[in-house]
Amino acid sequence: MLLIEDIHKSYTQPNGAPLPILDIPKFEVAAAEQMVIVGRSGCGKTTMLQVIAGISTADSGSVRIDGLDICRLSEEGRDKFRAEKLGYVFQTFNLLSGFTAFENVMLGMTFTRKSSDRNRARHLLERVGLEHRMDHKPRSLSVGEQQRVAVARALANRPRLLLADEPTANVDPANQQAIIDLIRESCQEEEISLVMVTHAVEVADQFQRVEPLENINRLAKPAKDVA
Amino acid sequence: MSLWTIAWRNITQRGTASALTAFSMSLGVLLVTAVLSVHGLIAKSFMDNSTLGYDLIAGAKGGKLQLVLNTVFYLSEPVENLPYSFYQEFLTAEQQAAELKDMSVENRGKLEDGYYASDTSLAIPVCLGDYYKRFRVIGTLPKLFDDITLDYENNTGYDFSEGRNFEIWNEENGYFEAVVGSIVANETGLKIGDKIVATHGSSDENADVHDDSPFILVGILKSSGTPNDRAVFVNMEGFYLMADHSKPVEGDEEAVASENEAGVKAKRKPLPLKNREVTAILIKTASPFAPIAITNQVNEGNVAQVVQPIMEIFALFKVIVDPIKTVLLVLTIIICFVSGISILVSIYNSMSERKHDIAVMRALGASRKAVMGIVLLESILLSVGGGMLGWIGGHLMLGAFGPTIEAKTGVAIGFFDIAPSSKALDAYLPFGIMISTEFLIIPGLILLAIIVGFLPAYTAYKTDVANALNNS
């Protein structure tokens, strides 16, 4: 389903020198597979997800999703791909503060060519247990509720691949497990492939496939090397 | 969810700033609406009234424009009068004899065709100077309403909604019959049979009142949208019989009217010709070349001047009114543009805090064009929304000041009156389409919104998604 080959990605430092971040020879995720990538902060986890999502472009290599190499798509093509095939759960939720919970979920369908499905937005909010909070804006929701809205938004466009970047990092312990269960169950129900990034061992332990980032990205240093 | 909804949400999120920018735009559009409507409607009214049913106006030497304003539009003050004999120069001997007979005026000598009679098909004297409340009283002859053709296609003249034209003399009311325009009737509540008492030389209630000579209302004109709607027309013979309306002649009795038998109007003697004056003469010429001939001949003399009212009206607009309108319009458009700049500043200032929201939408699949479109739609909503409020406000203002404008200019303007089309614009439209200049406000606002919204929209377009997300 997801196949990454020979991806290289560098950032330019203020002095103009390149700072290599990613060097991924090969990485694969099967259809409807759920896997987790673990690694310390600042080792390129978010950059890797952004390259997969087409938010950042790789310097070279290919990212194939269902056979489509998004590295060869134009920017507009990558936008369309994200709108129709991808769901993204952010560490900081990234809900739009001026929009209600319902509107934030609707936003996940706004940029697809398909017409927005209000019933699906309602169903997803019910699915995450927020049917009574649909008209609330993010500031009046708890942190756990905000992340549940973010999950519902990521699922709104029926994605083929869900990328979750530290989805429980800002959630209180009581809600962490609920969020993980919600994401995993939803992906299972809708046969969505899941790539989750975390540094929480208790989260990683729940997945069959756990990949340390250093096994994927040659430039990522193992945690023990960090002094 | 549409891009419009997203744009609207962004506007409401910055409620106070959005309301203030929309308000500044509404003030600009209010002024544009007022200028376009007032100028357009007054211009249309003046131009419409240029279908007068006559070609020339003869009056005392002096300002040409003043002669037109007080004769056609009943504005400004008449200056001097003309001798009645000058009016007779536009009549044939036969016409003079018929009029004198109708007026029961003595005929002292053999009548001859007037000097300009052969070039004239219709001449109507008017006497100005008195008022009924705030309305002008015009002394004239019944032929003003009987013989003038206003619409040559349908061969129609003045119509009466009630009653009939006044007569020179009849048993019932003598010389004292009157006809009023529709606005006079509506405003004063006058009904057929009511008495009309004029004040001398002023609309001031404290001015001398001609209570010795009340006129009886016998007809109400249909509304025509012309200054005639707000005028009182009285029989000229009766007008002459009012106190101080007799021209003093050396060696004559001081007040001819006082010779009349007070209280028995029907038997009062008409004013002798030597004591009569007219303020102006409305002339319909007999041939296409006659206006030039009459104008040249009269203007060469010392007695009177002749003007072509349509030429004067067009000159008035070309020389005075249009430039003033242009200056006002440019000023108000500058105000709108400044309001547009305030929209730019408002949206642009919000862009730094909105980069994150834009990046989130991009991450959800919004294209660069979509986020750019959302910002442009915000600009359009603020601009057009504020503009519509201003447009309504402008018309509310017109409704509120309509009576004052009407009193000053004679042009009726209300809430529902919109500015007429512009000839300059109509020339560019196909199929003879005519569009009110007010309807250009909306496309103008959209264009302005796109211009001022472009910079913040381009900032949205250029937003680096990864950077904005990583820095949040």
C-alpha cells in the first residue's frame, strides 16, 4: 500500500549548508496494516510523515501509495491526493479555532471533489463520543475532546492511509488509551492503513509491528547514542 | 462546507475588526450612492422637463439661466417684467381680438398682426411673483393646458386627475379660477371648490395676503413628475386684479383694482392693457428656422431677451453641474478606495496569526488557489457586505432628506428612487440595454475587493505549509 524507496531529504541551514534529515532506502506498509514508528524527538519522524503526506517534498526517491508516486505529482496533484486519500492526526490537534467541532470535521471533506457529507461528519462525531459537543468550538472542548475531533476530521474523507504524529503527546493519561483505541478501531473498521509515530513505549507496545526510526532512516541516531 | 462559509467564519472570528472595516466601506458607498442618486435624479428631472411643449422663452433682459429657472422650474426669483404689448407681438390680429374679447378688455384702435406672429404658432404669457404657501402661483391663460402638446407621438398635453381647466371668465367664479399640481393638492389637502388665497411676492406667511381675491380651485393636474406638480396656476385676469399687480402708469389712478366693486368678483372690471405686464412668454415657433429668427430679432432690441430653454439647461449641466458631480464622485470614490485599503490592512494584519490555519487547510488538501480564494472571498464579503449596508443607508438618507431636496430643487426623491442610467455608459452596452449607475457599485466593489485582497491572498498562497505547521 505504502512503499518508500531511496528517499533523501535535507534542510538548508542558516549558513547555507545542507542539513540531511532523511535517508530511507526502503520502507513498506501493507494495506490495512497498523504499525508504529518510535524514535526520540528531533530525529526526523515528523519530516518523514510530511514527506509521505506530500506536505514536504523529498530531494530524491519515491513515495508510492496504491502505486501512485506522489513525488512525481505536481503540487496541485499532491493537494488532491491529500484531500482524497490521506488522513492526518497532528500532535497539537490543529483544529481551527473559529469553527465548531462539526465544521472542523466538515473541513476534512471540503477540499475533495466529492460533495461534503454532513451525515458522515455527524456519524464520526458520534463515533468519537462527541454527539453532544458538535456545535462547540475548540476552546470550549477539553484536550481529549479536541484530539477526538481531530481524529474524526482525519477520517472524514475515508482515507486509504492515516498518519498520526504523536497523537497522545498532549493528551492527559486518562484519555491516551481512549484516543489510541479510537484510532485503531476506526482504521480497522474502515480498512485504513495506519502509520503512527510515538515515543511512548506503552503506546508502541500495543502494536504488532513496531519500527525504531533508526531502522528506517539511516540518519536517525539510536536513543542510546544521545548523551 | 463551501469556501464562502470558511471565508465568513474567518470574518466573524475577527468580529470587531471586520465590523469596523465593513462600516468604513459602508460610509464610502453611502456617499457614492447619495451623489449618484441625487445628481442622476435631478439631472433626469431637468432633462425630462426639457420636453416643454414650447421652444423659446421671452423675458426681461438679464440672466438667461435665471429666466429659464424661474419660468420652467419655478426656481429663483423673476427680475423684471415685459409690457403686455410685447406679448401681443407674438399674436395675429385675429388672436389678439379673440383674447381681448374673452377678457372683456376694451379694444382702443385697429389691431395688427404682431411683429413675430408669422413665426409663432403658440404664445402663452405667464405672470410670476406670488405664492400659495410654499408653492409658486403662476398667472396664465387657459391655453397653457388646452393647446400645449407634451407628447408629440401620442398628441397629448396636460391631463387632469380631477375637475377641469380654469376659464378666463364665467358666471360662477368670475375671473378667479385656479388649477393646482398634484403635489400641491396632496400636501395642502386642497379639494375642488376650495379657496386659494395667494401671498404677495413671498412664501413667507407674514407677507401681504391677497385675501381680497381668493381663487376657486376647479382642477387638479395629474402627476407628471415635472415642476408643474408643485405649482398653482391661476387665471391671468384674476392675477391682474389682485392688489399691487397693476403696473403704475403716470397720470393714471393709483390702484385700478380698487375701482372694482369689492365683494362682487364677477363684476370686477379687468385691468386695462396699459397697466398689464407679463413676466415671461412661452413661445412655440411655427418653423424650424423661426427660433433663430425670433431670438436674433428680439435680442437685438432693448425690450426683452429670448432664450432657448433646452440649450440653457444643457449648458447649466455641462458648465456647472457635471463638473461638481465629477469632483464629488472622485472624492467619494477615493473614500471607497481608502475604505478598501482598510480592508487590506485588516486582513493583512491577521495573516501572520492565520498562517497556521492556512497551513492546516493545506494539510487537509486545500490547494494554494483555494486558500487564496478564501482570502479574496473574505475581502469581497467585507467590501460588498459593507457596500450593501452603505447603499441601503444612502437610500434611507435620500428618503429622509427627500422632502428638503424637493423643496430646494423641485425634484421628488424617495427611498426607492435609484439613479438613472448614464448615456456615457449606455453607449458601451449592447442591445440598447440601460443600467442604473448605482448597479455599477456592486461590480466596482468586487473589483476593489479583488485589488485590495490580492496582497493578503498572495501571502496565503505563498504560505509554507511545513514551516507553518512545525512552528505552531
